[in-house]
Amino acid sequence: WSPTALKNAASCSLALFYDKVMKLRPTKVAKLAAGDFIHKFIERFYKEDGTPAYKSAEAFSNAAYGGWFNYIDYQKANGNPIAWQNNGEKYVFSEMIKKACGLLYAKYSVEQPPLLIEFPYKFDYNGRVYSGKMDEIRRQHVIRDHKNKELGEEKPWTMQQLTAEVQPRAYALAYSLLAHNFEWFRDKIQLNEKEREEIQNDELCLVEKVTFEYQFLQSGQIVPIKVSRRDIRDLELLIDESELKLQNRVVAPNRKSCFFCLYKDKCNDYIDIAQSPSISGVRQLKFFEPDTRTNLVKNFVIGRVARKKTKLRQFSLKFK
């Protein structure tokens, strides 16, 4: 279970079906590509001695600006072109990336380098396999993740949304289990003697000590999140429920998450996908039938026009 699969499980079981059962590759939209590029570019920020590889925020931002267009050409040359909504989108995101990297430089230039960057993990816990990659592991049990949701979007995350996210739970679980199983990891994250003794006796003792930090790339804001043991139990329940849905081939679209979905160009959630030859044998729970939806829209438009005519008539009588 990757962070993406867990997120789909919590938000939309139809997206989870596309990911885990059909193995569909999500379309690389501009927002996804920008986030991927920034993650890769940040890895080059520090030299081997831990000092910044760039002399100023301007130098770092300009390098990112040029690197973005090289990244676009590289993706196209390797058969993975970015799906642009319009011709100017790449330039809009280039300015956003430039601004984000300027804010990152201001933060990183005064911080110590992370202990681990883009650290991959894969483990089995209670019969469930977890895998993923942590953006940064820092001192004092801090895991930092770069959020690019604000790139190109008007509405930022709310604290309620951040607390409900499943990603911090998976990372905190991975962090504690890695410390329990590997001596080199305990050395790397600089556990003291008391913590080393605790982790040998309790494999989840570091879960509640972890501070998960969301770093928003567009604003530079860092929001800390704490995880509890109860969150880990909830995570396991979510996985079990999701696996049951997939086994029974029953999936339900969540239209509230459609705007952010990476499979929306492959999904028509108003069609019963049991009739689709590509994904036969799957029953989809539909909130509105196509005809019902059309009538709802039609009635809404008719009602809106009627209200406008009434207001104009009232205004005209009042003016006379």
C-alpha cells in the first residue's frame, strides 16, 4: 500500500480500483509534473559537506526555472509527455516553480541538511505490505513532505483536511518499524540509549514521537501533524475495508475528489462500468443516473432564468 493507494482508499474507491486492479498509469498533468520536478530538484540543494550548492535564492530559482523546461523536453523525449490544458500552462507553472524555489532557499539555507532525502521503504506489518518514499527525514523525529497542492489552485488545505490525511500515519508507522528492525537506521536518526531500549521492546513506540511536517511549496508554510497509535489502527481498518471492496468488485466514485483525481480523463462515472468490456465484472454505485442528472441541470437553468426575469420585471416596475 503506497501513499497514493491509501489516499485513493480514503477518498475514492473507483480511483483505487484503477490504481490497484487495473494498474492504470495516471495521466501526467502539469501539477503532478511540477511536483515531481521540484522533488527531484531539491535533492541537489546541498553539497556533500551539507552547505548549499547555490549562492543565493536567485541562483537557485533561476536554475529551477531552466531545469523545468529541460525536464519537459526530457519527459517528451522518453515517451511520457505532460498533458497540458493549454499552451501557456508550462509558463504559468515555471513562474510558480521559480517562486517556490526562492522560498525553499530561504528556509533550507538556515537549516541543517536532512538526515535522509527521498528515502524509499517497503515492509510487511500484520499481513499488509506498505511501500513509499519519504521526502525528508530530519533530526528529532521529523518527517517533512513537500505539498504542491497549492500550485495552480486557489483553495489551500484546511487543518481538518491535513489531520485526516492517511500519509502521515503510513510514514510514522514506517519510521518506527524501520527503527525497530535496523541498527543502521537507529544510528542514522540518532536515537539515544533510552529510545533504543524502548524500540526493542515496543515496535510502535516512535509513532507518537514523530512530527510530520507539511511544507507548502507555494507559500513556504510548514504545518506540523502528530500521529497516535489509534491512527495506525484506523489505517489498518481502512486497508481491510478497501481490500474487501476490491474483492467484491464494488466501487463508488467520490465526486468531491474528482477535481484532484489523476484518473479523471480515464473515468466516466456516469456510465455503469459493469457494461464496459475493459473493466467487466465490476459494479459501480451511482449517485445519479445520466437522465436524472440532465433533468436536474435543466431544471436548475430554467429556474435560474425565471428568477432573473422576475427580478428584471420588479426593477422595471419600481423604476417607472
